[in-house]
Amino acid sequence: MLEEIVAGGATALGISLPEGALALYRAYFDALSEANRRFNLTAIEGEDQAATLHFLDSAAVLACADLHEKTVIDVGAGGGLPGLALKIADPTIDLTLLDATEKKVAFLASLTERLGLPCRAVAARAEELSHAPEHRERYDAAVARAVADLRVLAELCLPFVRVGGQFLAMKSADSDREIEEAAPAIEKLGGRLADVRAYTIPATDILRRVVVVEKVAPTPERFPRRWAAIQKRAL
């Protein structure tokens, strides 16, 4: 069931999956289900929901942005989504999975080794790691699927992106006001709201969006702020 849904959904999205991708999605689902019994990685259960709400929703980013042979950081990766699902769909992506929870990062490191998908899994806070010279403005793209407000996500993600790169935020269909309110913060962080690309998750009636932010200028050194300051007052 999972393989059929993913294959059909990828075709509907215009994505050509590489050989062996369906087997990797199956192995990913099995590992995610097993690990979810030990610690909370996802509230989504069952093959059909994982195929649509995890794998196809994540892979849809490839229909909205060109990540082929790009360096990509998944900020707040959790159980590996969307980053690992993107890596399976396009193995040329040079992927870094970032999460603040060490147990989740240990799971991701073990899983990517088992799946034979080389990538880096880093346990750190985004607002701290993006000040490190080896990570600041070093990536072609940052992706985030977190439920945080877009102003917060922009402050956490844009410092990782090089000038000329993109920040890709996955959002719900009813995010117009959130996007409008985030525009001044995005500009302050060196970004420019370039596009909002809508799609329907295949095999569902769920509408989603990818907010495409272009990095047009360096992010001022004072950003991102400490987490307490970000929580207290969004940009």
C-alpha cells in the first residue's frame, strides 16, 4: 500500500523517483514506526497516512524548488522530515539534519547509516549553531516543516542560507496573514518573499504551501537572537 501511494503521488507531483526509492521509504516507515514506540517522533500512524502526510507532503517541496545537487539544512528535523524524505527522492542533495533533541539525532544518524543515505545529523539549537562560522550562510537552502510562526522560522533559518540561496517554509493553506506579517522580518534578516507555491497532497484533499524566501543580503550578525528573546518578541 505505502509503495503504491508514494509512486502514484510522486507521478502526480511530477517527481521522478530514483531506482530503489520505494524500498527506502518502506524501510524509513518501518524504522519510524518502531522508534515511535520508544519516544515520540510523530503522531501520524499507518502506512497510508505516512505515505501521504509524511513522504509525499515532504517530497512536494521538490515540485516547488530545485534542490538538485544543493546543500540543504533541515531545521528542526525531528524524525527526519522533510529532509530525509527529500534525500530519498533526490540522492544528490547534500543534507544536514538539525535538531536540538539528542535522542532524535541519534535515531537519525543510525537510520541514515542503515539506509545508506550519507548525510549529517547534528544535535544543536538552531539559534546557536547558525552563529558558528562553518554553518553561517553556508547552505544553498534551508527547509522547515515546523509549526512555529513564520517570523520565528525566518530568524532561525535564514542565517544558515548563503546569499543567492533560499529558505523554504512548509505552511498550511490558511497562512495568508502569517506570511503578510512575516514580510518585514524576512526583509530585516536579508530575505525577500519570492513566491508562495500551493499544492494538494496527492491522494488527499489537503492543501499545502511552500513559502519561498530568497536570500538577497547577508543576515545582520545580531540575528538570530537568543531563544528567550525570540520567544518574548518575534521580529
